[in-house]
Amino acid sequence: MKTHVSLIVGFLSLTMAVGCSSKVVQSEKSTQEFCFHYSCDSGDEVDTFEGYIIKDLRRDGKKSVQFQISPDDAAKILTKLEEIHFFDMNSPYPSFPWGQKPTGWPNSLRVALGQQEKYLEWEGRDGTFWPVKELYELRELILSIIQSSSAWKSLPPRHGFEL
């Protein structure tokens, strides 16, 4: 029985250790393991759990490339998440009446920070709708970091309709 428990604990430790490619990140308020998966309203994605970026090339489909976020960039995103109280927000955000889901310009973000994990969906891309303003700023921060990376720049250009 003791060996069985040790194997389970060892397996869980190994699973947790390889579950996040970002490792430990320090923000202004905390130092913890931090990973996220962001799916953008334009069809692009970044996943630091698995270590990749997906770019929607429109008529040419989607293309992925390996990606490792820098500790400085991860700390910027983590600081923004803390500023907007991300873990206190409802999903979908803002809360839609009658249980409706976002339908226009959907965004989703899954964040793991230490022992916390949160999934949030929201709609809106221009930041003018007041409850979404802080999420718009977060979206712009993530996209600016991703689109300035060498991984993103290695992907081919989009062809076709640009959102």
C-alpha cells in the first residue's frame, strides 16, 4: 500500500511539473507557476501549457509553431491579470442575461497560477464597452507580446479577409 501511494504521488508530481511550459514567474505581487491559453477573436491562439502559437492564415488555414514566453513577458501578463482581478471575474464576462453565451467576437482565456485555475469567455474587441475594457487591454498586451515574438514572425502572412 505504501509503495502504491508513493507511485501515485510521484506520478502527480511529474504530471504537475510537465503541465506548464512557463515555469515560475514573478509579478509585482507574487512568484508562482503561471501558464495560460488564450484564444483570440481573430482565430489566433497562444498556449503556454503546451508551448505553441497558432496563427489563422484565413484562406490558407491555420499554422502552428513552438513558442516559449519569456519570463519578463509572462510577468507583464501576470501583473495585468492581478490588476484587473481576473480570478474574481464571472464567465462569460460580463454576465449575459438568460445564460446566453458570447456570439460576436469571442475571446477565451484559461489561466493557471499556482493552485488556482480560471477559464473566462468574453465578447468585444474594441474596448469601448465598459465592462470589457480591462479585458481588451489584456488582449492587446497578449497580442503585442505574441506578435513581436520571433515565433510569430516565422509564420507566413495572412491571405484573405482580415478581421
